[in-house]
Amino acid sequence: MSGNLNSNNIEKDGFNVNSEESNYKDLIVKLKEIKSTIALLEKTIFK
């Protein structure tokens, strides 16, 4: 029975890693969008 618990924990850990990786990738995409927006605003302001 403890073998089942261990395999379940490993599966959950794998899911958490995938979820964290997905969150990290989403954050990077949003930061790139913010960077682009700031660059566009700077161009507009300093024209």
C-alpha cells in the first residue's frame, strides 16, 4: 500500500513541475509583452 502512495506522490510532483514550468513560461511571455509596450511608449513620448 505504501508503494501506491509513493507512486502517487511522484506523479503529483511531476504534475507540479509541469505546472510551475508552464507558469514560468507564461510569466516570460507577459514580461516580453510589457517590455514591448514600454519600448513603444518610450518611442511615442520621446518623439
